[in-house]
Amino acid sequence: MRQNSVAAIALAALLLTPAATRALDETKYPDLKGQWVRVGNPNWAPPGAPRPPLTPEYQAVFDANRADMAAGGPGDVPSWYCLPQGMPMMMNIYDPMEIVVTPEITYILISHVNDSYRRIYTDGRGWPAEGEYVLTYAGYSIGKWIDQDGDGRYDMLEVETRLLKNPRTYDASGIPFHKDGKTVVKEQISLDKADNNILHDKITVFDNALTRPWTITKKAARNPKPRPLWRTEACAEDNSMVRIGNDAYYLSAEGQLMPTKKNQPPPDLRYFKQSGEKRP
Amino acid sequence: MKLAALLVSGALAVTSGAALAHHSFAMFDQDNPIELEGTVHEFKFTSPHSFILLRVKDQDGSVTVWNLEAGSPTALSREGWTAKTLKAGDEVRLTVEPLRSGAPGGAWNVNKIKYKDGGPIAVTH
């Protein structure tokens, strides 16, 4: 009778415990702790890789971005003026990544351009209704843990991300997304079966600028240092590039504006008093 | 090769400036690089990118300070660079991909810089 009372009290306590305070049963999840460092080229279409499956309209946008770079411009890659890279570009893992798993949310933390993070909700929720979300560069992610081999331990996190804010590109080469903002990103995140210090992120993008879904697998290696160095990257700290309107300028060593393109005119100085002129 | 060695050597990450950026290094003239020789005015090991401010003596004897950009501290540290790898007064020679406008700015990478006497830059591997 006394044992039943103790068990009943313990069960009641468990049921009354808010979901957020449940501890993670680490035996059920893959070990994703530590610092993850990118392996390989971060670009989605580096030399030798298949070309992006863009529609003719958006191939023209990409070509224009490349032409702008060839002329000295930044090619409409929004992070050049310190906008967050968002999804999926942040999963190019330009700077090291940390993954924090809790029962209800998995957090992905990366400091690149700015301190950026993702929340992947694994609490069984559905997509939010109008008024229950705002668009963000990282998007709204819902995930589901999968036990592929039935051994009682999850080995894959399937994620879908929607509700993304524009502008974004896939990488620094300027591959564009459709301006309708209806990108959907699906991922399968898992440890390598032969080496659990290698992480794979199979990313598939659905976007109206594409002729078909586009899949690529990103890879990261776990830093073996037990206490790795975590840098913070603040783009605005010492960005050499300056945006005025839609034009890019480059700072000189002394902090003055310089042109990036041949024959680029100076910015409009109509609100500055020029020598010998009266202010309007 | 052990994982740790791969990470330290940078072999696991492409360190080309074109691939590691919040902007593309394709905006610099990669087809027409130039050689610069000068004195380090300041080495900025900062975000988002590291910079060498290089005092270069022009042919007429005047001095121009070039603003030269490389990868982030994360990228450079993989090659053994630290905030103390270069200091004001160091004399260096480097290959630069210049701004297409001709203004005194451009991009460099750790594989294309040496001391003026030809010696390699001392890193901490």
C-alpha cells in the first residue's frame, strides 16, 4: 500500500511537470554535442558541380548577379551589408555550429555575419496560423526525430522550414530565391554511420525559382577539443563595404568611401553643404 | 590522418577567400592580380573579415595605404594565423586581387603572402 502511494505520488509529480522542464534522455538521441566545423566548399554550385536548376527568369537574375560581381559589385548577396543569411545559407556553416537538443526544441547556433540561431520545434506542433508567426530569415522549423534502424535510439532529425523572409541567396555566389518568398526547405540531419564525428545535413529546397527540387548534402566534422574556441562574428564591427541606396562602396584604409566599379559616380550629396554653395 | 590534424591543417575546410565570406570575393579582379610590397600599418584580426592596412610607396615616392581584405578570423586561424601573426612595421610582399575600380583596396589570402625577404609568415601550427 505504501509502495503504491509512493508510485502514485511520483507519477502525479511527473504529470504535473511542465513539458519544458523535462530532462533530455540522452540514451534516446544521437550525440550532437560539441563544435561542428564545415567540411568542403560551402557553395551550392562550386566549379565542377551541377548547375543550379533555375527557371530561365531566375537564371537571368543569377547571371545579372554574376555580371555585377564581374564589374566589381557585390551581386545582391544580402549579407554583404550585414543582413542575416537565413535558411538555407546559414547551413553552409561558414563558421562553427553548435546543436543543442532538448525534448521539445533543437537549437542550432552559428555566429556568422551575426550571432544567428534556429529553433526546430519537435513538440508535435503543426504550422502556425496567420497572426501566430512573423517571417524570419531563419524561418519556422518543425522537426521530427526518426529511429531508422529500430534500436530505440533516434538517429535522424527530419526538418521542414517555411515562413522565410526575403531577401536571401543560397550562398555568396548570388544564386537567387523567388521573390514570392514561398521557399520550403526540408532537411535530414544525421551522424555518419561509420564515423559519429561526421554530421550530414541533406537539404532539399522547394522554390518557385527552380525547375525542380534541389538537393545537396552538407557535411561537418566535430572538433575534438573538449573546450573549443567560440568566436563571435559581428558583421557591422568592421565591414569594409558600405551600402548607400542600392549602391556598394568600399572603405579606404582611412575610412573614406571608394568606388568598387570603374567610373562609379559618388553618392548623392544633395543634403551636404558643398564648398561655395548654400544649403537648400 | 587523424580528425584533429585535419582540422588544424585546414584540410577539412576550403580556405579560398571566394568561398568563405558574407560577400563574394568575385567582386575583386581575380583575373588580373597585382604584386604589392609594403609595410604593415595595421593588421586587423576582426569580423567579419581580417584586414591588412599596407603602406605602399608609389613610384613618385608618395605613400598610399591599401585596405586589403582576407577571410574571417575563423578561416585564418585554421591556417595558424592569430591576431599577432602580423604587426605594424612588418615588411611583406603579397599577391592581391584588386578592386575593379582601381582604388587602393583588394583581397589576399594566406597562401600568397611572405615577408619582404621571401621568408614565410610564421604561423602557429
